Amino acid sequence: MKSAVSVLIVEPSDIICRGLRAILEDAGNYNVLAPMHEATMLAERLPAISPDILILNPTLLSSTPKQQLASLSQMRPSMAILALVYQYVESNVISLFSHIVDIRQSSSELLTTLVDVVAETRNEPEKNDTIENYELSDRETDVLVLVAKGLSSKEIADRLSISIHTVNSHRKNITHKTGIKSVAGLAVYAMIHNLME
Amino acid sequence: MFTQRMKLADVIAANHNIILVLPRFGIPLGFGEKSVKEVCGMAGVPVEFMLMICNLYTFDDYIPDVETFASVDMSRLVPYLTASHHYYTHERLPHIGKHIKHIATGMEPKYGQILKQFYDDFRKEINNHFLCEERYDFPKLQALQKGDMVRSTKSHSEKSHGLLVDKLNDLTQIVYKYLPGNGLPEETMELVFDILQLSSDIQKHALVEEKILIPYMEWLERRER
């Protein structure tokens, strides 16, 4: 069992704060932090209260919502920020949020959204923390050399007697490991590493 | 979203990259506390169009509404795009080229040669891309703006921007990750910053073509029929 997810609600209405809190606490596994009714001191307080999920009423954002949200996620990059909506909010503000909670939703819809968000936030750091092997494998090196020589994936598949699907997956790994996308760039990489005889 | 009544200085404070946009409209620096509308008025620039570009440069999710093309003076679109091309081909690319040539001389000749070759190929490709647009797409657009019927041809703008940006990013990776160190570390770092800046500006340029030029041409074509 994973540890409880801590949720911070930032919403002016006490009724809504309490309602949301009750739904989350009934569902279990959520640790609902003391709600805040305004967003002015939010960024400063985030490091101390360290929520996993921030449910925020977008109308509390300043006149530069994009910058404010960016500074919030900078303060706590692993935190997911959800918009809590029941009033009119400008569409360009809404689109800054990846997830939205509408108070007209049913409790189960709300909880489904939160489960998705938790899954996303829990997956990401694991991916980033693993130290991957950035050395190209022998097979990837073979593919790289043929790409650098200007062969198409189909030609490479025929040459190495593997499927085109496998070639493409090698190419994807090569780009992921080297950070280089273009054929010309890969050719330079191969030359610098003395792979072209 | 930026508005006409905002001070131009505030717009630039919100996104300093917009400073690159000003010369493409012929707007000189030294605009003091004037609003976007006042500055545009003085420079004879249609303010709605200028705002379209500034918003596109700044807000990732901004897409100009096709409906607004009818009411906005779009006459500066081609001059704007041509001025951007000129800035890339006559200022940034030669400047980066000079850096690369200089740095290459401080490297083992084999590596220097590889670097120069990659860059020369890239420059040819991007010049060619801009030329195609200037020769085919822009005249077609200007004819459509005048209300002439134009034979429908596929736009050249769409595809290759992504590839060009990929290559610029590859170039930075090559320079700071894979080329052995050279005798000019400061200049090399400057080079990396120059390329990253160019790459991000070209990405915005690509957005102008994707989100303004192409939908606008399509809108004009529909209007003709």
C-alpha cells in the first residue's frame, strides 16, 4: 500500500472546502491538509506543507496566472495542480491546467480524476530517478552506422535480417540515448565516435 | 493575452523575446511608456496583427481565431515573414557560422571539418526552405489578398520546420556533448547560447506560419470560391 496522498485545497468558500474534504476523507488514502482561502502566500508556504496535489480555484490566481502557476510548480515540481471550477473562468486560464475538477461532478467522477492524477505523479519521478544505461548496445551501433550511411529503415531491416519494427525501436533508443534526432546529426555522432570505417 | 492598451514595455517585460519582433515591423526602440496601440500607430503597423504575433510568441495555447482574419489588416504578414527570413539568413546564421569557423580552427582538423560540414549543409537547407516560401507561398498569398484567383498548390511551409529545428538542436548536442574540448571554451558556450536562441525563435517563426499563414491562406481560398 502506498502512503497517503496529501491534498491541499485552496478555495474561498468554506462550504466547498468542507464538502470536498469530506468526499476525499471518505474515500480513504487522502490526507487533506488545512484548506487555504486565498492564493497570495501559496508559493511561499508550499515547501513547508508539501502537498502531492493542489486543488486550486483559478479565480484566486493573480492577473498573471501563467507565471503564478509556473512558480508554484517550480517550488514543488512533483505536485499536480488541479483547477476547481464552478464559476466562469477564462478559457486561456483553464487551459493552463492539465486536470479540472468541476463541483457539479459526482463524487465518483472526482475520485477517478484524482486516481489518474496520482498515477501520473507517482510514475514520473520513478522514471526520472533511474539511471539508465546511455551506452549504445552493439545492435544499436550497427543500426546507427547504417542510418548514418543514409539507409532507410526498410533497407536496414533487410540488411540486418530483423523486422522494420525492431529497426524503428532501435532508432528510437538511439535518439533517446544521444539526444540527436536528425540523420545528419547521427552521421556526425558516428563520425566523431569513429564508427564509420 | 496582450491588449492594445498595455504598455509595450510591459509586453516585453512579460516576454523579452518580443524584442526580436519589433525590427520586423520597423518599430524602433526608445518607445518610453507608450502603449502598444500608440507605438503601432506611430510606426504605421496594424495593431491587431502585431498583437497576434506577440500573443503567439508568448502564450503556448494561443490560436488566432479564423473569424478575425476578416477584420484584421493582414497586409504586414508577408513583409513580417520576409523580414524574419532576412534576420535569420543575413544576421544570425552568418554570425553563428563565423563562430563555428573560428572554433573549428582550434580543433583537431578532422572534428573541425565535420562540424563545419554539418553547419554548411544545414545553412543550405534552411536557405533553400526560405527561398521556396518566398518564391511560391508568399506571392500566392499576396495574389489572394488582392482577390486574384490562384491555382491551388500545396504550401511549402508546413513540413520542414520541425526538421530544421531538430537539426539546430542536434548541433547544440554535438557541440557540447560530443566534440572534444577545444581551446575556446567561452566562445563555444556563446555559440551554444546563440544556437539555442535561434532555435527557439525559429520555432516561433514556424508557429506564425502554422497558426497564421496557413489558416489565413486557406481562409482566403475559401473566400474566393
